[in-house]
Amino acid sequence: MAGPDGIPKGRYGERVSERDWNRPEDPDEPSEGAAGSDPLARAAFGPRQRSPLATTIAILAAIAVIVSLLATVWTEVLWFDSVKLTSVFTTRLGAQLVLGIGGGLITAALVWSSLWYGYRSRPIYAPVTPQQDALDRYRAALEPLRRVGTIAVPLVVGLVSGLGASSQWETLLLWRNQQPFGVNDPHFGLDVGFFVFALPWWTFLVAFLSMAVILAALAAAFTHYVYGGLQLANRGRDTTRAALVHLSSLLAVVVLLRAASYWLERFALSLQTSRLMTGVQYTDANAVLPTKAILAVASVMCAAMFLSVVWTRSWRLPVIGTVLLVVVSVVVGGIFPALIQSLKVTPSELSLESDYLAKNITATRAAYGLDQIKVTPYRPTAVASQEKLRETAGAIPGVRLVDPNVVQPTFKQLHAVRNYYAFPDTLDVDRYTLDGVSTDVVVAVRELDLAGVPAGQRNWLTDHTVYTHGYGVVAAYGNRQSDGQPVFIESSIPAGTALGEYEPRIYFGEQSPLYSVVGAPQGQAPREFDYPAQGDTQQVNTTYAGQGGVALDNALKRLAYGIKYREINFLLSDAVNANSRLLDIRAPRERVERVAPWLTLDGNVYPSIVDGRVVWIVDGYTSTASYPNSQISQMATSTSDSTTVNRRAVTSLEQGQVNYIRNSVKATVDAFDGSVNLYQWDESDPILKAWMGAFPGVVRPLSDISASLMSHLRYPEDLLKIQRTLLARYHVTDPGTLFNGQANWRVPSDPTQETRNTDQPAYYLSIAMPGQATPEFSLTTTFIPAGTRDTREILTGFLAADSNAGSSAGKRADGYGTLRLLELPPDSNVNGPGQVQNSINSSSQSSKAFSLTLSQFLSSARQQGNSVILGNLLALPMADGMLFVQPIYLQGSASNPFPLGRAIVVTFGDKLAWSDTLNGALNELFGGQVAPTTPTTPTTPTTPTTPTTPTTPPSTDPGSPLATAIADAQKAFADGEAALRAGDFTAYGEAQKRLKDALARAAAASPTGSFTVTPTPAPTS
């Protein structure tokens, strides 16, 4: 057909050349496109036919992908069903599908409608322009693909955008189940819950819709341009009305969404971080907030200008409006705040920012749980009086001498038994009640390590059906050593009962194999290796009798797992049968992550014997970076220390930002059957309440925690690390002091690490803080002044978190979680850990237990080929001063060496002493007996010497002062022995005080001669 100008037109209005128009339609005539010389022509003639083989391969590949996907999904469902938490999988999947399908459909519909309407409203006769001449060939090339493209392009765009939207499932669930915090933001007067739950959702929604509408506008512009509806020449005067209406409407929506974004950005200022702080500052409140409102209004006006194109048929107003909007955003949104900041705020920053800093301090301390901290001014003394020593003597038996970061090789050499058993590279500190006394214990489980199985025995059958589990718990006193070795409480195979009877088999652990197939028909000989034994068999076998894992009770399940693990033996081996169970995803952290993907988990998972089972205890955190005006913290940086850097068993938290955190959940994983239990630990946390609303029935109430489990719960390490990072700056509450930064602290570097400059870890130990009558299990850390690493390290603060959760079922101990901060005065000269370590390394102090000085001892050990390993440097407030205690280990150079504790160093003030026992070192430090360490067996007291016959016999009248003093001395002596047997060292110290007083009175009442009563000697450690 031809246009009104006589120029030939194609089917869709495109111009065609006269040669092509007049060319005869001869099917036998070869064309350039058929010859393949012109790519566009080849596209017009369509693709070549695929061979049947290629089609078959493509179909088979698609089937394989679908089958693999179905197997993966089904095994996921089976796993969640095995832990009885299928609702977690379905709820999460449902939220992802709603967002993915909903977001994908919205984007796909908008893009498809733009493509469809752009083509449908194309002009029948395109204007004759040079640009249209160039587009003729492209239209011809696109036409065969148009129908497919109109469907395929929206589908691809929708799929990609849907996948992106589905990743926001947590944002959706929190918004739907939002809870009030009961605290209002000081700038907007809105509940904090709006910022935590609602603002992230509305921000995502506006950003997603903006992206979808922009894609639709691009698709519309492309279609209208290609088919002639949008003309760029002649100032667009030849653009069709349909194109104008379509494009102007879409662009107006884009600008309206931008207005909504400007409005939401006002609230986001409460989360903005600057050099000084996180939150709204003076410039934000007085310049940025008003300009954001102005820009929002200006955007609405600009959107109206875009809509005016429908009537004016001119882009002049939208162009002017857009230019003005850009100018306003640059001048009002950028230049004006910058001028306010530089000309007004910077010269008077402290006075203008004080009010905002005060709000930042209040929000930060509340968000990190620092607002209830108990601060005690503490001026340590350099000399300890005997009276003060006696008052604090009860804390000394709780000093942990065994460093869990050092003794793993010792545990392995002494109690791994076989190479296929292993311990983590850092052990854990727990508490058990032994002989009626709560005792710090260093503990680990004997896990299976397939790398230790001889290579000749390794195959699929042995790896996955024979070597299936570890065996037993190994535990040692935290405060005792014998010939340099830990004193073990539980280590035997078969399992002992020193910590109570328990199921010793470890099927789920940190080092368990990828998967194991366990279980067998009744009556079949046991196949699984249980533990080594003496006798003809050399081993004891067992068959798993638990309910953990997935029952492989039909062929389809076995096929699904065979596909998942790419293993044909699931279908062929007789070890896999209808009675078999598949144990996989066995690491405790990973199991908790899967059932509670909304939790951030502590990097240190530890085992405990609870109600006759070994369970792994995992601390879970709820957190957000959306708490208004609270200081942002980097989780990975804050939780990194020398342990996370040098060890694999303990990790720092994942990368990300946080400005609110709570230890809201305590989780357990049963080492025998893998069952996972989550308990609500923080009953007031709004974020946890929101998640409990999203996943009902997943988190059990605190009242379900048994007394046995409660006695092993503790204050988590990563929470304290984050808190101490913030406390280093926010221990002050005065805005001026915070602004100046002169009072800032920092966490000291670990002085025991000679090659790496990393933070000192927090340490678990039992201590009595000032004001506490008895020692409490605590998590402790120290502070030194902020500055360069070369700055002299004096102690500025000591923090202890009460980690004793009590032993009552369903009820925490009243003091649990209390943060106690000892704040040292600015003029204090108490050495920090680095200075103390330097004194230890270079000390020329001698010891009664050694013929060498300390520096000679260390140098001699190194010269003899031994490795000197510095144990954890523990700090304890004691006798109105600060006591530092460090065990020193030596490790030989022979094959399979392991460290042995050979010396203990103590410092107090400027004094240093060392010996082979803690008691010996303390006696040398303080010049007399202080208190004994907890003995294995109390030493028999020395028989009192026979008193010299006095010249004048003393009165033996029962009522005489001498008789009374002797009776008091005997009673004090008996009370001391009784206290010692009971492990009550506070009572022991009091008895020793009364004994000393009674002896003094007896000596004064005796006229001549001498009278000697030898008190209970210090038992050996």
C-alpha cells in the first residue's frame, strides 16, 4: 500500500524502498537474507529450525532442573517436618511468594501494558523524517519477534523484580505484625515502632513502585519511538496524542513517587550517621527537614505539569518543572544546608548540637541496654590490707586457672582416645554444682572427626553409616591444676556420672559429618561404631534409637535424597532401608538459623548436660538498624577479638549494622535427636513479639525452661562485646563530654597475642564485685583510654555482666544481666592489661618455688625449645584494688606436644609475684596466707605443738580470759575446717579472722611461756 504522499508503506506503516516494493514475490529467487549476508534480514526470515537432538537435550535438561528443584524443595519440607516446625517453612515461603508474585505481576503488567499500548496506538502512517527512514529496517527486524517479545520481556523483567521483592519478606512480616515500643521519637513524636516496623516497609514500597513505573515508562518510550508515535524532531510536534497521554501519565506517577520518597526521607534523618553521631542534628532539624517538605510539595506540582501535557500537547511545562525541581533540590536540598552547617553550626557546634547529642545519648543507652547500668566510682589502692584481703578471700577459689583457648591440645592428647575424635579449638566455660558448690568448669564434647579415620577405611559406607557420631563430655575444674594438667571431672569411656547420668552419643554437633544414615531393622546386628573398648572386639557398636532426622521409609524419599546429595547408594545400598533415618544439617547454629532465620546468633555455641541429655545452647539476638537517634555499630567489627581471629570454633557476628539489640531468645539443640527449642528470654522486646506474631508457636515461653537448663544459661559474649564498644564512648551522659571525646575509652588489645593487634576477649569467671557478698559467675572486660596503640595503658574501667541465670524453673535470677561498671578516676595509675603483660614479660622477680627469676624462667624455657604460651590475663577487683592473674603454659617440641601450666603470675598495684600455684603466688604477693584455692582433698592440719610449761601455771578456770580465748580459738579452728569442707571460703576467711583474734587474746592472757595453735594450712592447688 502507499501513503498519501505516494511513498510505498509496509504492513505496519514502515517505509519500504522502491526496489523492495516492486520486487516480485518469487519463492525460488534467492535473497540476501536467505544467503545470510544481512543480520537484520536473517532476523526477518526467522531462526533456523533446531535439530531433533538439540530439542531432546533441551527438554531433558529442563526435566533434570525441575526434578532437582522438586527434590530440593521436598527434602526441605521433610527437614522442617523432622523438627516439627513446618510452619516456619510455609510462612516464610508464603511471604516470599506474595512479594515475589505480587511484585513480579505489578512490574510485568506495567511493562506489558506499555508495550501493548505503545504498539496498539501507533500511527497508521508514520511521519516522513530521516529518523523514520533509519527505523524502517529495525521495525522489519523486530516484527517477527514482536509477539514473543511482548510476552517474554515483561516476564523476564517481572521475574527479576519479583525475585528482588521476595528478599524483603522479613520487612513485610514485621510490618504486618508490628508492635509498639512505648517510647516516642523526640523529633517527630512517633512511636519508635514506626521507624523499626513501618518506615522500612513504606520505603521499600515506594522504591519498588518507582522502579516498576520507570521500567514501564522506558518500555513505553521505546515502543512509541520505534513505531512512530514519539517524535524527537521538530520539538516533538508530530508526537501522537496517545503517546503524550501515555508518557506524561507515567512520568507524573514517577514524580509523585519521588514526592513520597522526599516525605519519607524526613523520618530517615533520625537514622542518618555523621562524623559526630547518628540521628537528627541541628542542620537536619533547621534546614534539611524543611527542604524535604518543600521538595515533596514541589514534586507534586511538577507531576501536575506532566499531566498538563495532555491538554497543552507541549513538553515545555514539564521540562521547566523538572529543571526547577532539580535546581531546588540542589540549592535548597544541598547548598542551603551546607551553608547552615559551615557558617552557623561549625563555629558554635557544641552549643548548637548539645540538645541533639543529649537525645542521641538517651536513645543509644536505651537501645543497647546501657540505661540500667550500675556505675560505681572505684579508686584502687596499690597496697592491700590484711583485713580487706580476708573480706574478699572468698573470690580467690573462683579464679579460673585453666584457659579454654589454650588447653584444647591437652584435652585432645589426654582424652580424645582415638584420632577420629576431636575437640573444638577453643573450649567453653560452664557451671556445675559439685559437692553442693557451684563450680566453674571447662567443658567440651568428644566429637567425631572423619579426617582421623585411616584412609584405607574411608568409603561411602563407613563415612555415612558406620562413623556416625561422637561420644561423651570431657570436663575439668576451671580453677585446679595437677602437675600442670587440668583436673578432670568427667572424661571416661563409657561415660561417667560425675556430672550426672546422661546420653553420651553426639549425633548433632559442630563437627558432625555432612549426613549419616542410621537405624536398622529390629534384630539386625548393630552397624554404627559407638566407642572403642578392650577385649576381642576392640569396639562397641550401636544402632540409633532416637527420633531425629528424616525417616527414609519409602523409595521416593530415598530418591529425593539421592538427587540432593548426588549419591546413587541411597537406592542401591542395603544400609539404606525402610528403618533408616537420614541425619543432615547437623551443626547447632545452622539448625537454629533455619528454624529462626530472623535471629542473629551468637558466635559461641556451647554444650551442657541438661536433664540427662547433652544440649547445645545458642544465644539468639533480635536487632535492627532503625532505632531513631541511636548510634550505629558495625556488628562484625564490634564482635571481633583475638579469639574470633585465631580460632574457628568462635566467630564474630555477620557483616551488618545495628543500633538496637536484645538477647531475646535462648535456643537449644539436642545432641542426640537434633530437636530444636526456642525460648522467649526477653519478654518485653517488641521485635521478638512481632516475630512471635509472624511465627506463632515457634518460640516457647520462658516458663517452659527447666531448672536444669536455667542453671547453664549465661550472659552472651557477643552482646557484651557490642555493649562494651558503645560503652567506651557512651559511659558519659554529658553532651559536652561526649562531644569533646576526651573521656573516650577503648577495649585493650589482647596482650597475650604477640603477633596480632586484636581486641582482648571478654572472660567468664566467678568474681565478687564491690557490694556483692559472694562471688557470682560473670562475663568481664576492661577499658583503657582511647588513643593510639602507643598510648600508655592505664585502667579506666572494669565491666562485669552478671551471668548467673539461677536454677529455678521458668524464672531468671533477679540479678541476671545486671551490668556493673567500676569507673576509675582520671588520675588513677592502675596499669592496664598491656602494661601488666609488659611487667610480666620483663620481670626479674624471684619465687620460692623456682631457682630462676621470672624473665630467666621464660627465657630458659624458650632456649630449651619449649613454646611459652601466655594464658588469659584475668582482672579481678579485690581488696579495694585490682588483682591480675595469668597462667603460663609450656609446650614441648616433641611429637604431639600439648601445653602444661607451669607457673602462675599475679600482680596487685606495682607488686608482682609468681609461683607454681595460685596460692603460692598470692602468699608471696601479700606476704602471708590469703585464702586457699579449692582443693581436691583438704590437707590434714598440723598437730598443735605442746605448749611450753609456764613458770606460773595459767588459770584454767573456765571463766578466765585465757580459757575463753582458747575455747574461741578451738571453735574458730573447727568452723574453718567445716567451711573448708563445704567450699564456703567466705566463712573460712571469717573463721581465720576469729582464730587470729582468739590467739592474740590467749597470748595476752598467758602470764609466761608460749602457747601455739597452728591453723589449717593452705591446701595444695
